[in-house]
Amino acid sequence: MLQQKMAQKMVHKLSPQQIQLIKLLQVPTALLDQRIQEELESNPALEVAEAGQEEQQEDLYPSTEENYSTEGDNAELSKDDFSTEDYIQEYIEDDPGSYQMRLEESNIDEENKSMPIKVEMTFHDYLLQQLGMLDIKDERKVKIAEQIIGSIDEDGYLRREPDAIVDDLVFSMGISATEKEVNDILNRIRQFDPPGVASMDLKECLLRQLEEKRKNHEASNAALENAYHLLDKYFDAFSKKHYDKLKRQLNLTDETLREAIQEILKLNPKPASGFLKSNSSSSSMYIIPDFIIHNRDGELELTLNNKNAPELRINNKYKNILNNFNDKKKNGSNSKKDQEAVMFVKTKIDSAKWFIDAIKQRQQTLYRTMYAILQSQKEFFLTGDESKIKPMILKDIAELTGLDISTISRVANSKYVQTEFGTKLLKDFFSESVTKEDGEEVSTLEVKKELTNIIANEDKSKPLSDEKLKEALLKKGYNIARRTIAKYRESLNIPVARLRREL
């Protein structure tokens, strides 16, 4: 039975400007210029200030007590609640330059915003070039070959079975082919450079490379022959480093097995690794820091990287439209069309002001967050010694800045800081604390560094198990559980002891 009832509840909704700010916080400096350009294209009331304009500008970093203004949220452009005259007067009396955005001057020389892009041949382009050299007359076979090459992944492997490629040809090109035709052309493609291309798995890829090496050696090479036999018959044992089993099965000594393994280690497990990825972008090849820290005789100086953030202002043409409308209104010659035009102008100006304010607030938030991190990790920024990094969590910085933890997280997860000791990701400065045997609290980063050093100096013929690593750390004063050590080891991409073993 349907019932009607009244219920009262509190719901917190973010304004469009707050949502815009949240999105801008997540944008790293490398992509900020692109985001600003999108806004410039969509809003004609917003423009980039030309160099040399002498208009009064607001300081980018006012008091931290200043809050982001959301005044005007949800404003409706209707005649009932919008006074055109008041709005025009308010805007004309206000200095448009006050809406300009200026970045903190840094000591870095200005660089061009555009990054030259090298023209490189992608892996698939290289394969298609070789296909053209085969001089295949049958256009149908060329299409089949192109489908096969297009199915090869970015590592150089063909993960699709021939029968699946047959189906692809029917659906994508309307070509009916047999598995034999596909296999015949596939075998020709597998003769392309680099060796191992279009293999189905790692074993096949390595074996094909060894076959190529064997062809290029005039005399028989024992190490190559042993390596081929090892991969062909005992690939599973080799991948698990069961060296004792391999020596028994292949009747090899430590030295001959070592030589065979060295031949395998010279092979390329990813044939396409030396080529530009087809779907990569130039921006992904470089790290552009969001902050720069300079050490001026023991005094740390923090600046924001202003490379990709041009100065923004309200377009003067829109101010002139408001002036003209105001003049007409005084003369009584204004029309309904003029009223609609000025309401459109108001919408665009408000949107531009909101965006400029959001950019300014983004810079303020970034600066406050990084400054708090700088103060908390001052010893590291002065010395570069990672053991000086103190335990620090998001909540610590949130309390120092007065910002929300989620805001700190958004800043830390995608931003980089350039120091004289290298460029670091902000989130790398955050870590939990570990209490040593003497009661001293240290960062988990210090424990991980110590763990890395112990593993780097272990006897590779008898690598340390997690239990042994626990004992080694305990001798240095770190009382860490074995399962925690396993977690740290995995986070450092260090394999288990068996897979670290060497002859």
C-alpha cells in the first residue's frame, strides 16, 4: 500500500565552482596549460593577458585565512532576481585587472611552452614498412598481413589465435580467410626484424631469438646449444631457478650452466621495447615539476613552476559591451535584445571570474600544501639524505594547512617537486612510523631503504628468506614482523629469495 510521508534530512552538495576547483587540483603542471586552453576556447570572455600590460594585479598568495568564494553559486539569469544596472555598475567600478591571475615569480629562465616532438617510427610502422618490402601482389593477402600486424601488441607479441584473426578479418574487412592462409602469412611476418616478433608467448619469443643467433654462428656454440635445449625442454624449471635440477637433467657444470644462462639473459623478452609506443604522447616522456625548491645558503626557497600557467584576465570587449548597454540605458534607447545580450555577457564574465578564482585557489592550495611538507621534511631538503625523512601522514599536513585530507591527497598523488637531489613525487614523502628497539620513531621509508641494502649485499647463491631478512633487520634495531617484511619487499618489486638466486 502506497503511503506519503515527510522527511527532513541534511544533504551537502558541492557547488559548480567547488567541483571545478577539485578537478583543477588534480591537474598536474604538465597538463595545466591544456586545461586552461580548453577554457579559453569555450569562454570568449576569458583571455590571456598580453606581456607588458600594466594593470594592477592581486597577490597570488594572500592570507591563508582567505576562503574560496562561491558567491553567486546557482545564480539564475532571470529578470526577477537579476538587476542589470547594478551588475554593470558593480563590474565597471571594479578593476578588471583585479581578476587577473599572476604566478609567483621564480628564478627559473622562461622556457618555451611547446616541447619539440621527435619524429620517430613506431613499432607497427616498422613492421608495415617491412611488409611493403615483401612485394606481395595479392591485395587480399596484404590486408590479411595488415590485420595480423595490427593484432600484435605493444610488446611485440601476437596474443590472438589464428582462428580469432580469421573472425576479425570477416567482421572488420569482410575478408573470408582460412587458418592456413593466416598461418602462412604469420610465418612470413615472424621472419621480420626484430627477432621474436609475433610470438605467442615468452618461451617462443626467446627460442626464435636463439634460432636466429644459431644461424648467424658459423661454428657450433656450446653455450647457445645448451641455452636452446634448456628453454625448449626445461623452461618451467628455468623460470623457477631450479638450477640443481637443470644441472642433473642437462648434465651441466656450474660454469656451463652459467654460460647458457648468460646467453638467455642477452635476449630481449619484449621485441618492441626499442620502439616508440604507438599510443604514447610526448608529455608522458617527461616529468615537469610542479614545485621547485632552491637552497640559498641554508635557506630553502619554494616557488611554483609557472611554465604552463599564463596570466588570465577578463576580455575588455565584454567590458565595452556593458559600457555601451549602460549608456543606452541612460538614454532610454535600450531594447529587449540588448537585455538578452548583457545577460549572456554576465554569464560568460561570471564563468571567467570563477575559473580565474579557481586557478588562483589551486595555486594557493598547492603552495600551502608544499610549504607544509617542506617544513615537515626540512632536513631532507637540506641534505638529500632519505633517512632524514620523518614519518608523515596526510592528516599531519591537513592539520598544518587547515585543508581537508582529501585535498592533501589530491595534491600529493599527482604532483612533483624539483630539488637539488632530484625530482620527487610528493606522495613519496608520506609514510607511517615504525618504533625501533631503542624507542626511536622512524619512517617506513627508512626501513625499506635498509631492507634494500641488505638484499643488495646478500650472497646471491644463497639469498635471504623473509625470516632471515627479519633477523638481519632486528640486528639493526628494527623489530619488524615477517609478513610486514614480505609486504615491504613486494612494494619494492623485489622477488622472493628463490627467484633472487644466482649461480
